[in-house]
Amino acid sequence: MRAPLLAGRAMSVVVLCLLSEATALGAPATEDALLGAAAAEIQKDQLDHAIARLEAAADGGDIHPDAAFSRGVAYLRRALSERGKPGDYGQAAAGFREALLLRPRDEEASLALEQTRLAVARKLATEGEQVQDTLGLGERVLLALDPWLLFWLAVAASGLTTIGLVLMRFGRGARRNAFGVASGIGGLVLLVSAPLAWLSEDILATLDLGVVIAQRAPLLDEAGRAKKGVAPLREGTEVRVRAVRGPLLSLSLGDGSTFVRADQVRRLRIPRKAPR
């Protein structure tokens, strides 16, 4: 009993530090009031008020990464407290993942998401279950990449290749060889970074990502009947949504005929307009 309690307290300290650091970085003027009020409520342990405030902002179309991060912190702190509610870990994971979709280089959100996943994994381990990974390796790699960073890397590689080829024409001996090597390195980097930049941007723009926010989300068939012999998805699991079928969501799992109830998944499809 003592070890989980100490782990929970340690994680509370971590998320508080992350929230303080993220708030200190500042936000646009239109977000200051929301973030300031939510941060104050979280610091005072008024988690229900902070969650209600941030959820209302999300329902109103606010998709700022700091608001999503703060929402994740509020849910995670409540999950770790004695007032935790079913699905709090899933909502926390959704907040942190949403922040990362909007700002891929957000190290605080990335750390908080990993902390949330570890907490869920520990919880499932005590119940004799394991975390399910429903996304493919390629999707996870592309989600972890920053398309804008890859874009500028491709631009730099293109410049290096061009300069190397031009200077190689006028160089002699060792210099010519050095310019040839530089041009070759630039070409290889360009060959890798350009397609990755396009693929990463494409998956962020088109991937309909969701996070399970129910403690258990049974897998259903098209008629809404529970599939036999199939383990349910646990909270915090990231899923790829294929389509909406009334009260059900079609998931990209197996043969494509797998469904879950729509109210058990928080969808995170967010338009990305520019790098932050």
C-alpha cells in the first residue's frame, strides 16, 4: 500500500512542477485569463472547478496547447487523489496527447503523457492486465516527429547538397572530395527528411485519433453487440477512428469491423495551422 501512495505523491509533485513551468512560459492574451484561473484552482486543489472551466473552454472550440495541458494536469491530479473518478487517467492522457498534437516539441506534455501511461500500466498490473497498443509502429513514430523541424532539415539538406555540387566543380584534390562528401550527406538527409516531413504532416492532418476515457470499453460488432473472447480496451488507450456510425465509432483494428461506444472515446482530431 505504501509504494503506490509514494508513487502517487511523487507524480503529483511532477505534474505540479510541469504546470508551473508551462504557465510561466506565457500564452496569448486571450488565453491568459483562462489559464491563470485554471492554474490557481489547480494549485488550490480545486480540481473539479478547474476541470469544468477547461472543459467548457474546449467545448467552446478552444484548442490551445496550454489549455489542453492544464486539463490533463487537472485530471491526472484528481486521478491520483482520493477523489479520483473512473476515466480520469484517460482524460489526462487525452489532454496531454492533444497538447502534443498542437505542439509536437512540448517536452513537458510528452513527459506528463508518459507518466500517465506508467500510472495506468501500474494500475492494470495490480489487476493482472496489460496495456494494449492499438496503433501501428509507423503511426507512433510519425506522431512523435515534428513535421516543421523535418521541413527545415530538408531545406538545410537541400542547400548543403546544392552548395556542395557547385563547389565541387571548382574544387581540386582533397577539397573536391570534401565537397563531394558534403553533397552526398546532404542528399541522403534530404532523401530521408523530405518524405518523413510530408508523411508526418499528412498523418497529423488526417489521423482521427481518440483516447479511451472509460475504464473499460468493450469491443462491439456493427450491431452494437459485444464481441466474445475479446478483451475490452482500457482507459488511456489510443485508437484510430475510421468512421462514426450513430452512437458507435468504427476503429482501425483487425478486420475493420470493430466498434466501441462513442461516449467511451474522446476524439482528438485537431487542425494544425502553423508551427508553434
